[in-house]
Amino acid sequence: MNPLLHLDHTLDEVDPPRWPEPEADATRLVSTVHALRRVKLGDLSPGDLRMLVAQRVALHCTLPLAALLLLEEPLLDATFHPGDLLLTAVGVQDSAWALLPDLRERLSTVIAGLPDADLTELPRGSTGELARFTGRRAPQR
């Protein structure tokens, strides 16, 4: 499924079955993720996508949308710090990326082109995660 063709639909519509309402005592995270499944794909913010990808929700829809944002702005500050969406996306299991080989290759190329100075601003261990994703050697800090 190409999520770009369904930007006017919600995850509940394109990733059945619809999720029930969360329990009354659900955590804020659970309540938020449930609520995000009812937001149109085109209305999801970078922070929403970071949360959904981090929680491994409908990756066939959320991961391509996140990757497309990252191709334009790889060190996007979605919620916590510059690069948080990127680190969340590259941390997704390889089986999810296997369904998106072209996007993975394009994102790998963008990552490889990032200046070392930009990478030093990322949290400790990030360069190793990026190197694992791209299959390239991590720059030395």
C-alpha cells in the first residue's frame, strides 16, 4: 500500500482492524497512540510519526511517511532533539525496511552525506546506529 495515496484516510481505515477505545486506565502513551490511529495520515506531525514508528504501529504506512520527511530534512527535530525521527526510523527492524528497499537506499545515501559535524550533535551511540543502517563504517568522534 502506498500511504501517499491514502493521506485523507486514517490508520484505522487503511490498517484494519480498527482499534477499540483504550481502557479507562490506559497510560498516556497508549491513549495517544490509539488517538493517532484516528488522525488522517496527511495530518500526522513529525512527532506523531516518531511516536507511531517507535511503537511499531502500522509500519507499512508510518515508516514510508517518516522516511519521506527525513529525505528532505534528515536531522528533523520531531519531539526531543534534532535527529530523533531519524534515529527512531533507522532503529526499526530490518524486516520492515525490507518492504521499502528504494526508500532505505535513498535514506542511506542521505545519511552518508551528512557532515560529521552534524553527527557529533546526536546522542552517544547514534553514529553506530546510522552506520549499521547504511552498512557503512561509523565516523570516529
